[in-house]
Amino acid sequence: MSESTNNKAIPYKIYLHESEMPTHYYNVRADMKKKPAPLVNPGTGKPITADELKPIFCDELIEQELNETDRYIEIPQEIRDFYKMYRPSPLVRAYCLEEKLQTPAKIYYKFEGNNTSGSHKLNSAIAQAYYAKKEGLKGVTTETGAGQWGTALSMACSYFELDCNVYMVKVSYEQKPFRREVMRTYGASVTPSPSETTEIGKKILDEHPGTTGSLGCAISEAVEAATTTEGYKYVLGSVLNQVLLHQSIIGEEAMAAMKKYDIKPDVIIGCAGGGSNVGGLMSPFMGEKLRGEADYRFIAVEPASCPSLTRGRYAYDFCDTGRVCPMAKMYTLGSGYIPAPNHAGGLRYHGMSPIVSELYHQGKLEAVSYTQTKVFEAARDFARVEGILPAPESSHAIKAAVDEALKCKETGEEKTILFGLTGTGYFDLYAYEKFNDGVMTDYIPSDEEIEASLATLPNIEE
């Protein structure tokens, strides 16, 4: 199935040759006139230094985290060799979905689920594991929500023969046992968070008995475990600048594939939890927009149960519930906010990437939120016509893409829509079961709940 555009046939799937795979990550901060605010040391209230980050992160990752001047950063050959196992990933024209919707819009998605971890998370996991191995570490600690990041990191650590200790949000640990078992198969240890294995975990359980946990809780435990265990450091699957840098390979490949066929997207859509997916997909396109070379419309899509962009506040906040990590200026619901047990586990973070937050604050991108049942309706419809069972996280982007395509149907506009399909949903069948049985519920926090959480924000003068 194909369509002719500018005398070029558009195939169902556009593949780049491995020789066309990006050799450098793209750093969008280099093209931002107003940079994201720096991380702040919670003890001093001042911008954090590289030396202060050394107990937590690997040295080269610290350099990447703080680098806001180099537009391109070379991808080490060892990482590029690993990428060749599953990259370049396909850019897919959603012909069947277009036909189903009877829309004049052209819909494309960048599919990142064609690797063992089942998601885009492996792009950053292998990079962080590589730098940990290069530094001579014994192992790393991390947190995971839905388990996609934990799965990816477990695979990457196995490849480099590193120990991997994962703190998995308790509700996901219980709802997604098979993803947990994939991590264990790769050799990782997996602990439900909050747990009794750390001092911070014990404190959180004392204050919130019976809690189902949050990414903020799991981060606190993982950081404590790393900083109190010799030979270990902490790695993170989203939010941080370094992660969006590694994930820029998604957008770079998508841009290269589209330009190969003279395609220009009008709207670029990504699901948004901590920012790794939407940030990675949009970065190269955003760079063109910031440099005045092209214009695009960007949409970040988040769950209504954890609406940091659409209902949060742009302020400095702790990156974790235990308040042991540096503070970041971001759109946040408050570090103590614990979302309802939402099946889109990877989007259950209280804050948003400082890069995405600053661009949103500048009006460079839009944000929308959806309830869970609406998201799963879109996931079901997509699966029935496109043949891929999408992850709940990715399905937020699907829902927004469908809505944009239906607007085109109403107006007759022939817009080109690009969205990120970050992963598959085959480990999320518990959630699909709830949806199919008609017992899935939606939770939208009240203004009072959000305000109560925001009242705990630290008072940082900029």
C-alpha cells in the first residue's frame, strides 16, 4: 500500500538503512535562547555543580546533563553497534487508521516497540549502562513505573555485565508481574516501592500506610541505595536532560525518514509522563522551529490523573518524594503527590522534564490530558486496524492523533500528523482486561487535592 507524493511512492513502512542511523545525539538546549533553569542543591539553594552530582551520576552523564552549548554530541561506537540490533526503527504510515477515520489527514507513527524491552527506553538505558561500565562501576540502581524502563535497563546491564537493582512502583509490581519477570530473567533484582529496604521507604510507609507508591517514591529509594552502596550509581529513565539527549535519536530518525520522501509534519504528538518520549521525538523538529528554519505544532499528552503540565505549577520542586535529589524547575504537582493507581504506569510522575517544561512555558508546545477509558478506547481502535497492541502510555498519543485527524475530517484540511508509538502493550493485559470487562474507572484529582500538594513546594528564590 502506498501513495504518491512529489513523484515518490510512500510505503507503508519507511526504513532507513543502518548506514543512515544518526551518529550524534541532538541537544535541543543549544538552540534554546532561554535555557531551562539549572538544577538546584536543596541544601544550599544554589545551582548544583558537577562535583555535587558525582555521588549520584556517572561522570560523562554529568557532563551531558550540564551541557547546554554543544548542538551535537557524538554517540560512542559501542552504543551505535548495540543500536544496530533494533535501529533504525520504522516510520509507519497509518493507512488503515486513516481509512477507518475517513480523514483527509495523513498519519504517521514512529514505532519504538520492536526490541526485547518493548519500548523506546532502551535508547537511553544502553547509553547509561555503557558509561557506568566505562567508569568501572559494579552496578546501578534505578526506579521504574510501568516497568518499561526497568526492563530496558536490565537488558542493557546484562549486555555490559553490570548489576541492576530496580525499585518498581508497587502498583505496577503487582499489576504487571510478567514485565517484572523479564527484568529478573535479565538478572536484575526487583523490589516493590516503597519498601522496607531503605530508610526513605520506611519513612514513606509510616506516613502513607498502604500506599501504592509513585515514581517519586521509587526514585528516592533508588538514590539512597546507590549513594550508600560502594561501586553503584543511580540512573534515570526520564525527566533529566541527559535522557532527552539520548532519546533524540527517535526524532532524528523520524526527520530523516520523512525528508527522504519530502514529507513535512504539521503536528507532532507524544505522550508525556516525565518527558523522555515527547522530548526525544520533538527535539530535532523543535530545533528547526527555534532556528526559524521550519514551523511545527507540538502536543504533549498526559493522563488526567497526573496532569503536571495542564494543571501543575511551574516552580522549583524536588525530583523525588523523599526529597533527597536535586530540585528542578518544572511543571509539577508537588513531590508528595501520589497519583491514583493509573494503568498508564509510566506516566505517573509528579513533574515534567525541565526542557519540556521551559518550552511549554514559552508557548512552543501545547498540552492536553485524557481520562484512562478514553485512552483505552483509542488503543482498542488502533489495535484493530493497525495490528499492534499499544502500551497504555503510547495510547495517549494515539488518542490525540485521532482527535487531530477528526478535526481535519470536519474542516477538510489535509494535515500531516506524526506521533510516537513508544511501545507495545503485551505486558499490560491486566489493564486491557479491566477495560474489556467494562470495569475500568477514571480518576481526576480535585482542585483541592492539587492545591494541597502544591502548598508543599519548597520556597526557592530565582
